[in-house]
Amino acid sequence: MKFHHHIKGLPLQGDLRNVNFEIDVMHNTIRCVADKVDFAYPDVSWLGIHAFDRILSRKQSYHRQLLEHLKSRLHSSPMNKAKQLWTAVDWNYSKVFDTIKY
């Protein structure tokens, strides 16, 4: 949600938002996290994209273009078939998701 509030606070360029900038910020954030952990980049990237998709889907009307980009990246990723990663993002397997306040 921090991402949403930062993006919402940016000035508009005319009547338009700079969606490409938002996509770059999202991917740079994922890349920064990937550099800090000892996991393969494709795993971290898929988990990061899934996390952004999950959180930003709560504000669908505002992030429509960004969500379309995320969905296309998720569906085209070979990591989609990794069952271990799906277990990590399944809300039924982790109670930590119940404690997150949006």
C-alpha cells in the first residue's frame, strides 16, 4: 500500500499518469530486493510481481494499466508452473496474511 500512496502523491503530467514510470519503479523495487536475498532472480521476480498484483488489485480502478502489465507478466512467466512458489503465495497456507492491514 505504500507504493499506492507514493504513486497517488506524484503530480500528474497534464491529465495523464506516467504508467511506464510506475512499472519501472515496481521492477526496480523487485530488483533491489532480489539483490539483498540469496534466491534465484526469477523466483524473487515472480513472487514480487505476484505481491504487487495482490496488493494493487485492491485499488483496481486506479491501477488498471499497471495490473494489466502484471497479469501479462505473471501469465507469460515459466515460474507459473513452480508449485513451491504457489505454496508461498497461497493465503490458506500462511496466517501472516490475516494480520496485514490494508
